[in-house]
Amino acid sequence: MTPALVARLTPARSRALALALAVAAAALVLAAVLVPVLLLHRHYDEAIATHTDRLERYRRVAAQAPEFRRGLDLMKDKDARRYYLRNSAPNLAGAELQEIVKSAIESNGGRITTSQSPGPREDGGFRQIVTNVQFFVTVPNLQRALHALETREPVLVVETITIRPTNAFRGFKPAAGQEPEVNVQLDIAAWAIPDAGRAAAGAAPATPVPPAAPAAARTGPST
């Protein structure tokens, strides 16, 4: 607004203009002071709400601590180490697994022809031991041997199985009252805890149960 225009204003309009300018200046000053304060207040309100929510979640988790301790004590009472091979060294664990498999097969009428253990596999902090066995057995005795392998401790898992008939020519008929034999090749796995003795001397690590064989692979003894 130019000085000439202001000079033409009446005294009343001049006072009104001065008052309006004073109000506008006061509003600008208040805005310059209050807006940062309001923004800072909003920031701290959001921070308080976030930390309050986090604190409530921590309190809910802490309230579950006794239940978790009871669960850990229960797992310790169950002695989960019995699900693993006793030996931790690969060669000893492999020999232990071979002896277990040999006993289950031969006690159920099987005749082992070859047995070997390839190198161990690392499996999430545990050591997977595998043995490959080839043997001759009748079908009912094979069912019993598989049942013996998959229902004992330590946990054993039949990874692969290949069954071939020993008399595959057309028209073959076994003698009366005699079950024909089949040639079976099995890959069987078990688990060991590496350096079990040293781990037992220190803090005992968590020992989850090895994965069990699928229900479809489990077979019961024939009746």
C-alpha cells in the first residue's frame, strides 16, 4: 500500500488498517513460536506411544517366562539325547549305526551282503550319519525289519529303499510254503551331536528331536 493511498484514508480507516497489521504481525509471531512447539509435541507423543506399545509387548513376553522354563525343564526330563547316536566321532557313529542296522536285519531273517557308510553330513548344528545296506530277505521279514528300525531309539530314518526280486523270470512260482526272497538296498540315516562330551561339560545346548520318518513309511509287523 503506497503512502499516497494511506494519506487519503480517513482517520477511522487508518486506525483499522493499523490494527489489522498489528494482528497479522502478532499472528505471524505466534505461528513462528507455536508451530515448532506443536510439531515437537506431536513427535514426542508418537515416540511415547511407540515405546509404550513396545513395553506392553515385552511385559507380555516376560509374563510367559515361567511357562517357557517349565517347557525347558520338561524337555530336559525327557532326555532328548536318547534320540541321537551315542558316539559323536564320524567313524564311531558310523560303526554304531551299522551295528544297529545289522542287528535289526539279521534278527529278522535277513542276510546282509554289503554295508558301508559314506561321509557324514552337517545338518543344522548336528551330524547326520548315513549307512547303505544291501541284503536278501523275504517280504514278511522285510516288514518286520523295517518296523524294528523305525520304532527304536536312537531315531533312524529310512531315506531310500530299493527292492528287486531275485527270481524275476516269467512263470516263476516259489515252492509250497516257502516265501521268495527279494534283494533290498536301504539308505538309513541317524543323527549325532558333535563334541557331545565337551558340550555336556559346558552349557547344555538345546537338543531338538530329529525328524521322524513319514507315517506312510512306517510299517508294522505282519500278523
